[in-house]
Amino acid sequence: MCRNITTLRGLEPSATTAEIEAGARQYVRKITGVQNTSAATEEAFERAVAIIAKATTEVLAELPPRKVPPKTEPPLRRIARTRAS
């Protein structure tokens, strides 16, 4: 569905709250078509992001560890690595 959402399960170190929220935000943007919130959409949008982020945190905690780490690095880690260089 959305090629921009990076796999978070199996990361070392584990996915951060910010990475989980970024993935949830991207998912909600994709399914709603809302790229920039307005007064009419902000409350529902942010509530959906919080629900998706909470569900993501729970499922990542409940799943067994991956045998092979994800092939791609989350965008927030790529940005941090680039800035550190």
C-alpha cells in the first residue's frame, strides 16, 4: 500500500517512540489523503495517529524477534546518521 513506511520490527536498537509515531503519521496520511491538517481535520487526524502508534507499539512488543533485520533503515535514523557525519 505505502512503500514509504519502513519496517520497524527487528531494528537494533528497537524502534523509538518517534519512529513509531512517524510511521503511524505516514500511514494515516496515506489512507486519509490528508497531507496538511486543517482545523476541520486536525483532531481526528491526531487521534488516529495516536491510536495507530499505540497499536504499533503493542504489536511490536508482542511479536517474537525477527531472524533477519529489516533491509532498510528508518528515515529518522538515516537523517540522524547523515547529520552526524
